[in-house]
Amino acid sequence: MIHIDNLNRAEVLSEALPYIQEYNKQIVVIKYGGAAMQSAELKQAVISDIVLLSLVGIKVVLVHGGGPEINELLGKMGKQAKFVNGLRYTDEETMDVVQMVLCGKISKELVAKIGQTGGRALSLSGIDGNLFTARRMTEEGDLGLVGDIVGVDPQPVLDALDNGYIPVISTVAAGQDANVSYNINADTAASRLAIALKAKKLMLLTDVRGILRDARDDSTLLPVVPLHEVPRLVKEKVITGGMKPKVDCCVQAVREGVTRTHILDGRIPHAILIELLSNTGVGTMIL
């Protein structure tokens, strides 16, 4: 167990002060998913971080996924999850489950947990107020009711923030091309929302340390990646597989005005606070 004496506590708080001042009244969008949603201890650490940031005047927006929970409910229904090129195929029955799990179970649980930890939260789906509108995705083949975001109206989120709430966003969208709801990628939704909100920072929680030069060696973490280096790292296959779409989301956000973007290891307790309010930082920053 790590023991922190009073002097060390004071130093930690003193180190956080300039960051609190820098981000006061600024918007920070956090995409929450992966292991940090599965472990009770990590979940509490994430919620505590978010509430603390909100209480010191930082406007936090939480965008969440929920793939494992969706698969679990489908399994209980006797329905096998189907994937095409690694992407979930979403038929009408699966879309019903997606909305039940994301907009219902997970979103409300997060709102309740934030409330129990001393914060104030409000759940919003991408359908509410046409926060997200989408068209059927076609470039990856037939994925059913999976959508590409074509419009973002951030007003419902801004209204929630202005009234002192932490918005908790579930990633479904209203169809622009048909009278349907679409399942949308949570990383993409967080990136597009950060752009629309003119956020100061976008943070994607994942299950790896960040961008690693050697995927088998955590000590090869790249703490900072300037935008111009991304194509070279893709060509060298440093950025590959599931990391590439996350990096693409960060690149788009930076190009369209988000000051800093981060890919963080959600398995590290309090990774959000370490990254946002300390000199140390964790994960990879793309700027």
C-alpha cells in the first residue's frame, strides 16, 4: 500500500492547481468503455474522477459504449452476436437490445452512480433533441442498422452543462435517411461531439497503454504524437488494428479544433485525473 504524508498530499494538490485553472469552465469529453466499465473498482475510480472534475468547475461530458453488456443480453435471449469485418451486425432485434442496454441499463446506472458519488448527471441518448443524426453505413458492407454520423446538434448537451449536470451520452442516432434508429461507434460519437462542443480535450479510455512502438512492450509507449507523424506511424504499422480507428478519431478532432486528444489505459485507476491534473500524464497525447 502506498502511504502519502501530508507534505506529499499538499504537493499533489499544488501540482493540480494550474491545470484546474486552465480547464475551469472548459469542456472535456471522455469516452468510457472497455475494462474500466467491467471492473467495479475501476468503474468507481472513473466516476470519482468525473465528479471531482465537475466539482472544481470543469465541464465533463461522458460518452459510453457497452458492447459486452449487449452481447450478454443477446446471449440470454438465445441470439448469437454477429460481426462483419470486426464490426457488429445490427438487425432490428439487435437494435432493440442496443437501445435497451445503452439508453436504459448502462446510462441510468452511470447517472445513479454519479449521484451517489456527489455529482449531478443527466442521461441523453443520441436520439434526444437530434443530438446525433446518421445514415446507414455502407462502405464496410451490410451491417444492418449501423450508422455513419451526418449531423451533430450539441444544444441538448450544452443545456445540461449550463444547468450544472454531467451529460451521460448513449451512442445511438436518429436516422436521417429512414425512420429508424442507428447503432453508432462510441469513439466516433465522442470525437464528433467534442468537435461540435468546441471541447478543450477529448479522452478515449481503452484497454492498452496507448500507442506502443512495440505492441508487446508497454515500455515503448509514445507519450506524445504530433499530427504530422501519424501517417508515418501507420505506414510503419506502429498504428494498426483496433488502434487505427481510435487514432483516426483523435486526428479528426485535432484537425477540427479540439486542442488535445488522448488515448488512455482505462485499466489504470484514476487515469483521467493523472492525465488531466498532473505533470506526469499517462497514455498517448495526439496534438
